[in-house]
Amino acid sequence: MADKKYKIVFIGAGNVATHLGLALLKSKHTIVQVCSLHDSSSKELAKLLNSKSSTSIEDIDDSADIYIIATNDDTITKVARNIKINNKIIVHTSGSIDMKVLQKASINYGVFYPLQTFSKASKIDFYKVPVCIEASNDKTFDAINTLAKSISNTIVKIDSKQRKTIHLAAVFANNFTNHLYTIAEDILIKNDLPFDILKPLIEETNNKIKNNSPAKMQTGPAMRGDIKTMKAHKQLLSKNKDYQQVYKLLSKSIIKSTKNNK
Amino acid sequence: MADKKYKIVFIGAGNVATHLGLALLKSKHTIVQVCSLHDSSSKELAKLLNSKSSTSIEDIDDSADIYIIATNDDTITKVARNIKINNKIIVHTSGSIDMKVLQKASINYGVFYPLQTFSKASKIDFYKVPVCIEASNDKTFDAINTLAKSISNTIVKIDSKQRKTIHLAAVFANNFTNHLYTIAEDILIKNDLPFDILKPLIEETNNKIKNNSPAKMQTGPAMRGDIKTMKAHKQLLSKNKDYQQVYKLLSKSIIKSTKNNK
């Protein structure tokens, strides 16, 4: 079964559908159709994936094996209510939506959550992307598992609660981290300094946690309890109360963590 | 002058002195002495750098060309008051201490601030570390500049105010980021999930900003204004009010930044 090839329909034509679709195509699965309300993105992705294109859930091709909903979270439930697929396998790709919203669409449903941030600007090696899967029954699980294994080296079987926890942790590690880079960039630009100067530091910050627990890698004024430097930093941020508030709260949080780790 | 070799004394024997000392030794400078109040670290580093060791500022070797204070911030001023070096060049390596605290030690003083996080666990390619320098006069600047160029490809001439700004931005990009990883790890561990699962995501988060502004790379529920997911996340964090507070404040900050960037 490991090299079984599936016929797949994508509902949604955004970054997840694009990167996932390309990975599936590369592993010799067939993308039968791309269905998206946005005509231009639907056509664009369909072209990329050698598939048909549709803008209406009414025109869904019912000859596929697996239907992948890769839309934004709000649309998933609506799609599940309206799609007609004769109990074929249907999955969504969301980190935060319960699997059960799909039970209206089919008895064979599941989740196929690739734990990665996808953007137009950046090419992804899908083999390195952990895929978190769960399913409503064994037959569906086996199919999703086979599909996942054909494009990724890391498959994790988890339930909906665990998936929500992983998604939450990912918000801290990815979205919030990126926002801190945004703040750092803004502070530098406003003082006519280039963001590039921080890049070796950022690279090393991330190198260090590849083989070490971040809890053990903490450095900086808050970790050292260096009140003088923290006071000077808060003073430097006196014109931007929002950044100052972030500085204060994260410093407080580091001080507390440091105490707990001792 | 580009390949002039200097005789150097280190005051301090911590991570900065270790990594910087090794880089200087590799570039054929001579480390004359390591001076640290902690006898064992002083001896250990002196051995590594083929130099003498001392535990008292009274015993400082006055035959060197450049004296590098690589201690914690609080100690720098004390050292500057007590060191006797006949107007030899003296620098400190701190991101946040004003250069002028060194004027008690010599008329030839400056700053040699390597913008990197140094730890025992991680080897550093010093050529990639930006070194921020300033000096009290041209002669001193030239010497520090020559020294910096012998170990790094990126030398940045900045004043004390700019250096403090860079140090502040570094706290956001390095210390605070590492703390967010610590929180993410803690959330996962408490739910019996491995932190490793996030590593490809963290790698990609950092890949994306190599050639793009982080302001343009922001993703996630706060950026999308996805109130339902944010509410669910806050609910998941209801047992840890500290993490919940961090989640709320950073989400609010992202929402505000997103509006400003539109």
C-alpha cells in the first residue's frame, strides 16, 4: 500500500493547497480538481497542478479518492455541509478546527495538518514537514497515513485536543517570534540602522536550540536580573508604550521562568 | 597595518572572553594574560589561550597593546577605576555600557562589541559576527578596527547611543525569542508532546526573514483577525495566566502592527 497513488480534489487554492498540491504531484498522485470561490486563484493553481478548476462546490468532481479542504478555518464547516462526495475520504488541514465538523460530509473523515508556515515567497522541502493526522476510522486512517508517508518523513498520530495544543505552541514559536523580529526591525530602522546586523545573532539563537532545550539557553538582562540595563531599555522605549509593554511583560516572564528553573 | 598582530590582556574569563580569545589566537595575536577574580575560570581560559593567569587587577601585565574588559556590565566601571596600564588601549565588550566609563583607565579607550550570543554549548564562526566599534580618538579607532578586521568580516562604526539601540533590538530578536521557544516547549511537554515537532517550523520562520522583512512575513490568527481561534487559545491557556497574558499582549501588538502596515 505504501506506493498507492490517489486521485485528489483540493477545496481552497491558497498557500497550503499550493505547497501541499505540489508535493503530492511530485509523489505521483493525481490532482483531479481545484475548487475555490476565487476564480483566478483556482485557475492558477489548477494549471500548476495539471488539474481541472471549479469555482463552485456544486460542481465538485465525485470521482476522486480523497478531498482535501485547505481553506481558512471559517470556510471548513460550510464546505462540509454542502459538499456531495458519496462517503469518499475528506480531510481538512487546519491546526485548530475539530475533526468532527467533517462528519456531515462523509463517514470517512480525518485531519491532515502539515505543521509548517507556508508563504508564496518561500519554497518548502515537504519531506521535512511533520504531518499530524487523525481519522474517523481505521480504513480512513490507513489511507491518510499512506498519503502522508508519500510526501513527508515525519507522521504524527494525534487527536484533536493534541493538535490544538501543537497549534497553540506553534503560534508562540512562529507567529509571536516573527512579530518580535518585526519590532526589532522597526526599532533599528527608526534609528537608521540596518536589520541585517541582527541576522547572525538570529541564526545563532536558532542554532542553539537545535540540540538544546531553550529553557537552558536563555541569556540577557532579564535572565541575569540586570535591573540597570532593563531600566535603560525601558527608558529607550519611552516613546513607544506598546513596545515598552511587550518589553516589560516578557522580561517579567523570563525572570519568573528563571526562578522556576533554578 | 591590516596584518598587525597585537599583545592582548583579557579581564574576565566568561563566554565572551573565551570565544573572542579563541578567535584572536587563531588570527595570530598573542594573549599575554587572562585576569579574572574566579581563579579556576581564569586558569582554565589562560590554558586554552596559551597565556598567563591572574586573579587580581593589581597584577595586571602592563606590557600588552590592548586590554579587553569582557566582564559583566557592573564590573566594567570598577575595573576601569583600578587598572594601571599607562594609557594603553582599553576596550569593553558590552552592548549597553557607555564608552566613557573607561576614561578613568586611559586616554585611549573604546568599545569592541561583538553582536552575538555566546554560550559554552555552541561553537561560533567569528568571521560572521558583526563587531560594533567606537573609540576615543583616531589612533585608538585604527587599532581596534585592525583588530576587529582580523577576526570578522563585518565591522560597524557606531556611537554609544546606536549601540544601546542595537542591544535593545537584540534583546527582542534573541532573548525574547528564546523565551517564546521556552514557553512553546513547556506547553508541549505538559501535554506529553515533543518540542522537536516544532523545529522544522522554527527553521522555516527564520529562513523566511533571511531575504524578506519580517513585517511582511507575519501569519497566524492575530494577523488574520481570527477571533474564534484566539479565544480558543486563550481558553487553552486558562490554567497559566502568565502565558495567557503574553498571548493576549503579543496578539494585540500584532493586530496593531498589521493595521499600521496596511
